[in-house]
Amino acid sequence: MTAPALRRVAAPLRRIPPRLRLPVAVYAGCQAVLLLWWAAFYPARTSADSVTYTYEVTDGPWRSDHSVAYDALDWLSLHLTGGVAALTLLQTAATAAALGYVCHALRALGVRGRWSAPAALLVVLLPSSGSFVVYVWKDVAFAVATLVAFGALTSLTARRLRAEGPLPADRGLRRDTLVLAAGFLGIGLFRNNGFPVLLCAGVLLVPLLRGMRRRLALATAVPLVVTLLLNGVVYSALGVQKPRADEAYAFNYADIGVAYGERPDTFTPADLALMREVAPLSHWAGPGADCHEADALMRKPMDRLKAGRINDQLMDLWFRVLKRTPGLVVHARLCRADIAWKPFGTHTGLYAASPVKALDKWRAAGHDSARSVPYGDNLYPRPLSYRLHHLAVGLLHRSERHYVQPAVWRGVNWTYLGYLIVLLAAVRRRRPVLLALAALPVGLQLTVLVANPSPLWRYMSASLILGVLTLPVAALAFAPRPEGGAGTRAAPPDQPAAAPEEATAARSSST
């Protein structure tokens, strides 16, 4: 490329304000990579859940067993463009923008772009998280909301580090608080069990970030109340059907199955008679005793409709089981949630690169496959480049090898690494406020531990992304401590942090 051509390319970049060059560059780089994933799996990566969303917003009644907010995005994409490609393209843009925002916030914390930008690129290059962004899944929107909240939280942490006394209630503080509230609202809206994440994160943040506790309490409480009102009142008033009792309490039924498989001697004749009303005891002791997934028990010959009708009795039985053998209930929950605590495991819930078989096997309400659902044909793959598609599929297959999975697909390993880095930074800088960076990962991990249907990797996908983005904080943990022993003061949000040698030179010139 000639010198005049280079100058023409660089001219628009020079017009970007210096403080925005890092997030814009990160956005552009991440968007370019995500567009490759999008083209390789055009119009989207899909699963049986993707068909269910499409069925519910077209041919069937809307239901709140999935995210109604994400269903609305699916409905808009289908009715405005005739397919889901616009939805997944929007997801790539939102993810790239959120990654740029997080890098901007990390710079305010004192982490240079040379460290944060590669971490953001790693997120979109990894087959697990890169291809995840182009799925038709509520989990993608949930992960984007988590990124936004993490970026705002990082910026607020930087403000607390920078201020020696009371925080000035300026426009920047108000903006960061509102962005945090928006991210929290997305967490609550895009996953039905998102509200425990808000509760846990809020409980941790309020004592850690002094000087903004009232704002943080409001930023947590308002999205929490809105989420509960929408799920409990508003959606029903709009005609959205609630999940059936057998769907809402499947975790509890599965706990009973595990306890019966391990300790059948603890069950009374009345307990066994109740269990026989919905499934043979052989089913409770067979598939029902598999602690790895709740769905095994809920398949035939389980009479799910009957279970819903006598749900109160089954829940009474669950409480008796919990009282008699609490250890078995805890064991069942931990087993189904091993992706949230166990570094290694084979139950990762990986999906085939091609969804055709899953789409053809989809059945519901008289439909014999995804093709008979309105817009269903649009869920089948039509790559924009078959060469790119084969390359992407090859990367997925290589990443699924057993010795690679713990690093690429096991989100909890990245979570543990993130905890270690944040703890090291807080200890070495003697600034406990840095522990606030772990609030969201803790909330995500605990939520999966408490109630999880099966150890599917996607339930920890947001945790994996946050863990990767926490890696650059190691620059704070391992950089030389400044004179005086105090923690590093973060740079203003609009400026990059000064390197240690630059800070030394500035002190020398002022003396």
C-alpha cells in the first residue's frame, strides 16, 4: 500500500478522540473476528431451544419458561427480516461493543490496552466463546448484559481507588451507576434465574465500594424489583403462560430420585406409593438416580402432567427427603452443577457443529420437525463461505478433545484463575476494594451451584468470558509497587494509566 493510501486509511483514526481509540480499536478487531464466525455458521448456530423460541413467538403461545425479553428479540428479527440472521448479527455487534467498553474500564483501573485488548481478542477467538456469540440462545444476551455490568463495575472500582475521600457525585459516577443498573436489568431479564446473581453481587458490592453504597443498592434493587414484577405479574397480564409445576420443580423431583437411588431404605410405603403415581419405581431408581441431569427423570415413562397436578404432595416429599438425608440433596445439586466447581469433567453438554439432526428431531404440538414451524427453514445452516465453515468446524472439533476441554470449555477454570488474579492484586496493592471485581463471577458461580438442570457448558459461558477478561488485572498484581507502599491509583476514566517509569520521570521533573 502506498504512503498516500496509508494516510487516507489513518486519517479517520486521527479524528477519534484519544480516550476512545482503545475501545474503538477493540470493537473493530472483535467485530471482524465475530463476523467470520457469523459467516461460517450463517444464519446462526442453533439447537432445539432455538426452535422452541421460534415456535413460541409464531405458532404457539408465548411462555416464560425461557426469557420473554429474548423471545421478543427473536420475534422482531423474524418479522422484520424474515429470519434470525439479523438477531445473531446484532449479537456480534453488542458483544464487540461490550468488550471495547470493558477494555476502556480496565484502562481507567490502570490496566493498559496492550494487556486488555489481547484478552478481548482471545474471547472472540476461542471456539467456545467465539462461536457461542452467534447462537440463537438467551444465554448470549445474558452474557452481553454481564459484560456491560462488569465494565461498569470495573469503572466504579477505578473511581473508588482514585478518590482519597468522599466520591464527587459527578456526571461520570451517575453514568457508570446507570450502566451498571442497565447491565443488572439485562441479567435479570435474559435468564429466569438471573435474579440470584443480582442479589449475590449486590450483597458483595455494597460493603466493598464505600462512598457509593446507596447508589449501588439502588442499582441492584431497581432491576431486581423490575425483574420480579415482570416475571410475577406483567407477563401473565400480557397473556404469557407461566411454566408448568412439573417444569418449575424438576430439580426437586430429581433430588428425590437421587436420594431414592442411594438410600431406598429411608422411604416409607406412603412415599413409594406417591412416587408410583407419576413413574415406576424402577424409573426413579434408574434414570432418576442419575445425579448429573434432571432431564433423565422427566422423560417417559414419567407422567409429567400428573406430577404437576400432585406437585404439592411431591414437594412435601422433597422436604421430608431433605430433612432425612440432607447430604444426598446437597450431593445431587453439586453433581448437576459440577461445571461450576469441578476443574475436570466429561459432562460438558457440547453440541454438534451441525444442528441438522437436532432440528429434524424436534417435536411439539403436532410439528414433526423444525421445518414445519413458521420460519423454521431459516434455522438450518447456510454458510456464506463453505471454506470458512469447514475451518470453523475443524477448530470446534480440535477444541473438544478431552485434554483441551478444561481450558477451552470449562468456564469454572477461568473463574478460579480470575479469583486468584483479583486476590493477588488486592493483596499486593493493599486495596481490598479490588475484590469488587470478583462480585459478578461469585454471583454467577453460586447461582449455578444452587439450582442447575445439568452440567452444560453454556451455563458458565459468561463466567468463562469474565475470567478471560480478568487476566489483564495481573498487570496490577505483578507490577512493581509504587514508593510508600500504597496501592496503585487508577487513571482517570478518560486517560490511560501512566507506566511506572513515566510516573518516576514526572516526580523527578517536579522536584
